[in-house]
Amino acid sequence: MLTFLGFAMVITFMYLIMTKRLSALIALIIVPIVFALFGGFAAGIGKMMIDGITKLAPTGVMLMFAILYFALMIDSGLFDPAVRKILKLVKGDPLKVSVGTAVLALVVSLDGDGATTYMICVAAMLPLYSRIGMSPRIMAGLIILAGGVMNMTPWGGPTARAASALHVDPSDIFVPMIPAMLAGVLAILAIAYFYGLRERKRLGELHVLGDEIDHSEISVSQYPDARRPKLILFNGALTIALMGALIAGLLPLPVLFMVAFSIAMIVNYPCLQQQKDRIAAHAGSVLAVVGLIFAAGIFTGILSGTGMVDAMSKSLLAVIPPALGPYLAPITALVSMPFTFFMSNDAFYYGVLPVLAEAASHYGISAVEMARASIVGQPVHLLSPLVPSTYLLVALSGIEFGDHQRFTLKWAVLVCLCILLAALLLGTFPLYGSL
């Protein structure tokens, strides 16, 4: 009975959000409550939900302040010099333009917001592509590949979802994955280099754009009044210190971002009204993500509290060939590509991953290792027609969605495989579990 209820709940949840009958936020709250009541768990449902929300509170806090911190850094103009330098260096050389596009996208996508990344990168690079005669498909492909890798940061979304679904610390997922992510970054730069050489051979090297564009006025900040060019060194040092403390694990992730955000806000915007304006400017992004995390607490709390996830994992173990069970970590990494392409991140991380993780635990594979494996497919996920921001990218780039998919998908799979291989070689998650 519990197995049936569990799978029915997950399938109902996935159906409702994939057919857009309900938003993920509402479905995460309503669907588990209905199934818990139907299963006769009315007496304990309140405690299950509170337990789930309590476990996810640190993740929600971390996401809230991480999004605000990076939004603040962009608003203040921290990344403006890097963007201007990249644009000045690339000039009219197709090779430099291609590699510069990848580097720019990697820098800008640090904030975890795909739509913002696409608007900034396309606005900066499309004029260069148009003047030189390079294909905008290359630009769009490199931008989305970079966004896919940087989407694996704790504030990007998938890592937070995996952490909340499996009740593990986001930093325990992210920090060990950094070397594997760097392998993905190197793969993207190699792809950019390959296309840059090909376009240079096709178009020739042009040195006509360096003096035509005034790079001094280019900014990634959308709020001119919020720029603080005199504080770039301070903001850069603060961000480096934050990343160092994050990797070293000096303090819990939520606390690090709370402290860094507070310091950045006081130094950059000492006026109370300025502080209110900065928070209000990004409140929509924060609410959308944090609300989803707390709603997921109800879903995972009921899924665990009722015993559904245990029953589902036992039934899954019964159908998985014993020879494949110990390989569930790399299998999860591989299936994360098609699963997150054909279904939303919410459906995969809250519906499928907990069942796979519980099954993997019987083979000695920990929940955090499964969480790391589950985020490998993110470069492919962003090419899904279920991702709204991708439509913005192709619209801004002036290309067709189908052309974008055909051009980029093979490279997205290659980047994912590079991340997977690096993770296995470095022991980030095991190739083979043991009983």
C-alpha cells in the first residue's frame, strides 16, 4: 500500500507540474498532504511537515542570502572590469571572441540567475558576433554550457534541491564537486577554442573592432545608481574571502553568506533607503527560490515520515538487477541527463532522487554521494524545452530553439561526461558501491 501511495504521489506531482496544471510551489505542498490524508496519516501529518521544513531551513537561509550577495556584487559593479577587459581583449579575432564568450558567461553566471546571465552576455557579445560574421549559435551554445556548469553551485538551484530532497548539507555536495566542475569548465574552454579556430580560418583575423567600441561605459549592473566603482577592490577581496571560507568550511554555509551579505551591504550602501532598494530589487528572485525550498520540506517530510520512500526503495531494489545495484551512483549521473531534460528539476530531485538514494544506501552509497552524482546532468538540463530562460536566450540571440538544441546538445553531453569522469577519478562519488 505504501509503495503504491508513494509512486502515485510522485507520478501525480510530476504530471501536475509538467503539464502546468499546478506550479511546483503549490504541487509540493498540496499533493503530499492529499496522499497522506488518503493513506490515513492525518494524526501525524503536522509533525511530518514541520520536521521536513525544519531540516530545510538552513538551505533556505543559505539560498536567500547567497542570491542577495551575488546580486549585490553585480549591482555594485564588481564584475564590470572583468567584462570590459574581456571585451577589450577579444577585439576582432574570432578565436578570442569565442573563448571570451565562454569566460564572460562563466563569470556572469556566478549569480545563479540564467535570465540575467543571458541578457548580460548576449548584450555584450552579440554586436561582436554580428560585425565579425560569426554564427550566433556558437555564442548561445557557449553561454548555456557555462550556465549549466555554474548552475551546480549551491545557490544555482539543483544542488539546493538535491540537498533538500536528501537532507544533506549543500556545501558537502558542492565543495567536493569543485574539481569535477573545473573539468567541465576546461571542456567548455576547449570547445570555445575549437570553434574559435574554425571561425578564424573561415573569416580571417580582423582587427577593426578595438577602437570602435567604448568599453569604459559597459556595465553588467542594471542599476546605474547602485554602482560602486571605488569599492571594487574591497568587494573583490570580500568575495575571495567568502569563497575561501566556504571551501575551508570555517562556518556553516548559511552563516557565511549572511555575514558576507551584511558586510557588503553596510560598506556599499550605508543609507537605510539604499539597503531597502537593493533588497526590493531582488526580492522576486529570492522569494521564488526560497519558497520552493520550504514547500519541498512538506513533500520530503511526508515522503519520509509516512515510510513511503522506504517502501518505494525496496520495490525498486527488487527490479534492479543485483549486478547493477552497486553502480547506482554513476547510473544516477548518467540518467540525470535525460531525466532532467524530459522533466523539470523539481520532478527529478524531489520525485526520483530520494527513491534512487534510498536504494543506493543498501549498497553502501551515501546520500551525499548520490546528491553529487545527481547534479552532473545540468548542462543538458538547460537545453530542455521545460526551461523558460532558454527561450529568452534563443530570442535574444536571434536563432531557432531547435537549431540551438541540435548545435549544443552533443557538447552538453560531452561536458557532462567530462564532469562524470573527473568525479569518478577523484572519488567524489564511487563507481562501485559495496554492501
